[in-house]
Amino acid sequence: MWIVYLNLFWAYLKIGLFGFGGGYAMLSLIQHEAVEVVHYGESQPWLTPIEFTDIVAISQMTPGPIGINSATYVGYVAAGNSILGSIIATFAVCLPSFILVLSVSRFILKHKDNITIKSIFSGLRPVVVGLIASAALLLMNKENFPDYTISIGIAVISFVLVHYAKIHPILVIVLAGISGYALY
């Protein structure tokens, strides 16, 4: 049983270390580790694609960052419905950021106007956009969108309502959810 906890710690430590751009950028890494990889000493991946989709949906609905929420849920499921699995995965995904911010913040504040530092952050921006786009493509599957035409229609109408009609996004989300439920 301890091998599961070690695997969770190692997998989420890697995700936390290389998941630039926040939770949505981490989704493709989380999906890889949770759905595709059979970890050392285990017989199957932690989740099925449908379970991963459900965890992403729950992580989006609950307060907090999606990467941390999904780590909590995946840790719980992977460790056989164990709170310790949730704690380990959540701790591991947060640890690299905590250490990095703690160690680098003073340096960055001191050298924030340095051209090299500005260039590094400018170079990271397209990577973050690519990771977020990867997450969007990852979630465009038959489990989430059984009929693309209806989903695209709801997305276009939602965009028009928020951008042009200036309707509050929360109301549009609720309306889109009701529409999706009714049409699917």
C-alpha cells in the first residue's frame, strides 16, 4: 500500500514542478499520470478516462485551483479512497511552487527590471498558452461532448451573451448548464 503513496508523491511532485501556467495547464500532465501511466508496483492506471473527466468537472465546481482540487481527488481515488492519498498528492503538487516562490521571490524583486528576467517571463508566456490549449483539447472528447454541434452552439451563444449582451458570466454558466442538461 505504501508504494501507492510514494507513486502519488513522485507523480504530483513532477506535475507541480513542470506545471507552469496553473491548473488548466497542469491538466494534460495530470491526465497522463492518472490515466495513461501504470506506476511502479501497480497493475493499472489510477483512473479511467471517464473518471478523469468526472474529477475535472468536480474540480472546476469546487472552490480553489483546479490543479490542487484534482490532485486531492486523484490522490483519494488512487489510494483506495484514502484521505492520506489526498493529503500526499495535494502536498506534493504544492511543494515545488512553495519552495520556488520562497527561494526566488527575493531575487526576482531585486532584479525585476533586468532584461534577462523580463525575457525569461516573456518566453514562458507562449508555453503557458500552449499548455492551456493542450488542456482544452484534452477535454474535447466524446465523454464531454457527445455531439459537437450542440456544444459549439452553446459555446457561441454563451460568448455572445457575455461579450456583446454583457450578461453576467455566472448567469450564462447556469444557463449553459441547464441547456446542456436539457439537450443531452
